[in-house]
Amino acid sequence: MTDTATPLLLTPYALRDVTLRNRIVVSPMSQYSSEPGGIVGDWHLVHLGKFALGGAGMVFCEETSVSERSRKTYDCPGIWTDAQAKAWRRVTDFLRANGSVAAMQIGHAGRKVATRAPWDGFAPLGEADAAAGRPPWAGLAPSPVPFKEGAMLPKEMDADDIRAVIALHADAAKRTLDAGFDVLEIHAAHGYIIQQFLSPAVNRRSDGYGGDRAGRMRFGLELVEAVRAAWPADKPLLVRISCVDGGGWTLEDSIAFCAELKPRGVDLIDCSSGGIEGPLTLHLVPRVPGYHVPFAEAIHRATGLPTMAVGLITEARQAEGYLREDRCQLVALAREMMWNPNWPIHAAAELGADPLAFMPQRYAWWLKRRQEARAKYPTGLEAAE
């Protein structure tokens, strides 16, 4: 990149009929802060709203459950009722009014349900929780394999369960539209129900939804087909995957899966890793800057699908380099955005673009005058005189 080149990071990007003002995405960040009934409130409005004010092109809400049974915790938000969708509308209206595309991520935790928050180690709910009015519940899974010691045994899904879970995702897609979102992502990573079917570590079935890779992919592909049919044709559908999971699912498998997702109307692959057993990030994926970018590049080159990479992307020129090299088409940030919700504005300044272009007028008008004053009175002494 030369100093005179337009930063690719700051150029618009189109997915179907939805155009992002830049290629900076706020990745989903679970907050475990919903109100009773899986309703989002003031925390989510402020948490997500500040990223729109900070200039992000697209802002994802956190992973949102498609049913009461599919929640990780009692404090996870949902999209299985009309009341939940109405509550989300307050957030999506604010994001849109301030220039960001609102993106929903729907998920089903499968066997990874009935836990406490991550700061309590995702410990399975037990007797003390039940006494406090939060009893545990059994999850669903392709095979009856608990996700950790002390967790309840999940129910092995039969044909009716499979149809029901697919229908829940399609219904969630319809409510996502009612909630005002313009982008929908299916969570098929981090050990959630789709990855549980994909991974031989959990899927020990011998029917048409297990066995070889094609059988293990069947559930996820059928689910995507149902969601695509329920989601408007002019709006993009994304899928987040664990490119490797530490349980037998490999990058080669991910490429094969994505090749099947493409003709089913998926517009972009959100590249992550891990989660089938243990932490989300694995020893086999060293946490170096941009550690998911090689996966995003490999999938894009093999399938032609656009990809988005997340993982220790913290510097503007780092992100710009990935885009310039066509290693991914969007960059996503999470914890860096928590640290600095104005990261896109600061990135614009660092790359020689106008940072005020991504600010709300209520901020930009005043800050432009500050810039003019600094240019006219560089020491501040003249202004004092």
C-alpha cells in the first residue's frame, strides 16, 4: 500500500443488497446480561450502540438462542418470542440510524447448556443453582456425550428432534427480520449443535446424520437450506465455523463443508476455531496476530467464497495488509473493540483518511472545529492571547 492509496479497510463492501460503509466488523461478544425471558435491555443498547458511534461498518449482536432449551445460561438473550424480537428493535434502530449494519448471530448450544457464566468457568448448574431458582436442564446432541464432567447427559436427537431444531432456526430467521437486522449469521462453530454434528468427537451416530463426513455435514446443510429459505433473498446469510476443532475436524473438512454451503446461498464464511472440547482457542492454533487469517485465506482460495477473519487483529495497517493481500474480505474485532470502541475512527486517522467521515455529525462538527483551531493555533498560545 502506498501513502496515496485509498485504504481498502475504509471502502464500502456489498453483500447482496446490503452495503457496509467500511470493512470493519464488530464480532459477536457474549455478555450474559439479558433480562428475564431472554430480553435485551439497556446494557445491549449501550454496549452495541457505542460501536456504531465509533464508525464500525457492521455490528454483530452476541450469539442469540433459537429456543429456551438451547441457551448456554439463564442470562443469554433469545429470538424465539415476539417480545424478544421487539426488544432487539430498539438496538437495531439505533445502529442503523448511526451508520452501521446490524447483524444477528443465531445459535443452539446443543449439549453445552445449563452452565454458569464464563467467569465462573462455565461450570454446569447444580444443586445450589436449583435451590436459587435456576435448575439445570438437559441439552440435545447428535450422541449422548456430555460436554464436561458434572454436566447432564444430553438427549441423543432422533428424527423429530432434528426436524424441530431446524425449524427453530428457520423461525428465528423470520423473527430476526422482524427485529430489524439486515444480516444473519448461523453459529456453526465453538462446539455448538452444528459443530457437534460435524465433529467425530461428538457425533457417533450410525444413521444418515453420522458416519463419514458427508453424513456428519447433512444436519448443518439441511439447517442452512431452511434458514436461507426463510431469510429474504436480498439479504446476506453468513456462517461461522470452527476451521479446526481439536476433535478430528480439519481445515480440509471445513473447505469441503464451505464448498457445499456456497450453492445453498451462503454469502460469507466467518472463520474461527476450537470449542468442541476445552477452550475456544487451541494449542494447535497459536495466538499470534491474525491467527485465523490463514484459515480465511485457504477457504477463500479453495471455494471463492468471501471470508471474514477474527483473532488478534489490533492494528490498522495489519488489517489493511490482510485485505490488500486478499487473504480475507472483512476483518472482525472483538476484545480490541471493548478496549477502544472508536478503533475504526483511529484506524482512519492512522491510514491517512478522514476520521470524521465515520463519526456522527454531533461529534464530527465539534471535532472539526478542534482540528481547525489546532491548525491555526498550533501551540495554543495565540488562542490564549
